[in-house]
Amino acid sequence: MNKIILIGEKEIKELSIIQLNVDSHILSVSIYDTQFINLRPVLGDELYNQVLNEVNQSIQDDSYVIPEKIKTLIDDYIKTYLIHTTIQELIMNSTYKLTNKGLLKFNDTSATSLQPSEIEHVRSYHNNKMTAYKSAVVKYIYENKLVQNTPDTNVTSTGTGWYLINKHSCN
């Protein structure tokens, strides 16, 4: 299945303070990240996957109608939530860029090198995102019994300070 996003770039630009000239790639990555990292835990995996499946079905079959409760959830709740979480994500993604010159901070007219404390802040931010994705991978692997033991199930990050022990006795 392709990556399915629940609010498109055009729609999010029309319904928010995000300007029309925001880089499409940065925006699409930000939408997907906030959907996966922020929305999925709110809905729970079962409902999250059901919503994605309904949207995918409607994409695959133009005549398919998403059930009313799911459609309302998407249109009235999820999209609004994704608008605001995407704005939050864009603050980081549009300010800092990793280039062949290192990590740079951009503004309208120039790019500057970051101070060590700023680099650590950006590194910590992305470490937290990595931890969220890693946790999902570990969970998927064990729930689907793809492996008996995985070498690294530590999903602790400096941002959370939590060490999650899953139900399958792997810590």
C-alpha cells in the first residue's frame, strides 16, 4: 500500500496559515510524519488502519463511499488536528536543513551555521522522531510474529525519558 495521507497539501494550505509557496516536499513529509507520529497513537492502531483502509478503498474505487462515521471523523476532526500538528512540524522542518555544508539555519535571505547547543536541539528533536518510528517497527514485528528476538528493542529517547517494555517480554 502506498503512503496515504489524510489531508492533502493543497487543502492544508487553503485551511491554514501555511503559505502557498511552502516547499511541496517538506510539506508532504511533515504531513505524513505528524499523521504517523501524532495521530496514530491518538486513534490507536486498529482505528488508524481502518481509516487508512477506508481512504485507500475510496482512492482505488471512485464509487466506494466511506462510512459516515469515519468520514465525519476524517473531515471534522482528523483534518483539523493534522493542520495544527503539521504547522508545528513545519517550524522545525522549514528552519533547519541538513546540507553538504552541515546543519544550517535558514531565513529569507541567508543560511547560517548552528551553534553546538542548536545542533543538539535539532538532533534531539529528530532522535525523538526516530524513537517513535522505531517503537512502531518493534511493535509490528512482534505482533505479526516476524521474528522471535530482535537485537534492539530499546525505545528510550532523551526527549521522552521513558523505557517502554512491551507485552511480549522483550525489553
